Amino acid sequence: MPASQIDPAEVTLREITGDTVVAIIKLEVADDQRDFVAPNAVSLAQALFSEEAWYRAIYLGEEPVGFVMLHDESLSSPQAQAPGVGVWRFMIDRRHQGRGVGRAALAKVIEHVRSKGLFSTLELSYVPGPGCAEPFYRAFGFEPTGEMDDDEVVLELAL
């Protein structure tokens, strides 16, 4: 059973360093969620080869508890005329789910995207199935676009 609800102010998004990368790689979702998100090691490897990857560790106080990665076209060189942005990966470690960490972290991601002043929407996708993240994302106001990305349902949030 998860511990009590957290103070959202204790959740931060931090750059991953050589000193913290192993702790981030060790974070994992519950066994029944493994088909919903790639392991963090895969995400970090993909980020290494994408200039449009913006990624951060999610911390609760001083403890790493999750990972987020955006596909941010404003980071490309040259910058796209009308850049888009989407949540590429988002995960909270199984030991910290159900406490409000994900809500606080996604709110900070949305705040980061809005603060750039470049985007009208934030896109993301999820793998449908029992226990999927659809209700979590819909509670934030993400709405289906009617599109699919391979086997994933695409949602977007008007900014």
C-alpha cells in the first residue's frame, strides 16, 4: 500500500548527471505496467541521439522517483517554423505511485512547456489496456485527437 499523499511542492524536475544516472535507470514501473512504457535506460539511450529530447529525473525531496522525456521541436537546429512538443516518456517508480507524485510532476512538465511560450498544445500518447494511463491524462484535460501512433492513442492538451 502506498504511503500517504505527498506535498506537491516537494516534487522537482532535475537534470540527470553522471552521479544520478544509475539511480534513474534502476527506477521501474509495476510488473503489469511494463508494456506501457520503455525502461529508463532505453529512454536515455534514445535521448542521446535526439537533439529534440528534453529529459529530467523526477524527485520527491532528495529521492529520485521518476523520469520524464519530451520531444521538443524547439530544441532542433535550425528551429522548426512552428515547433511542436509532446511527452515522449513519463514514468513514476512503482514504490511511489498513488501518492500524487505523478500529478505534481506532470503539472510541472505542463508549466515548463507553457513557460516557453512557443506551443499551443502538448501532445502525448498511451498504450490502451487495463491499468493504462488514460484516466490520469484525461483528468489533466488531455483529449483524444482521433489519431493513433502505431498502437498508441494520441491525446493533446490545449495550452
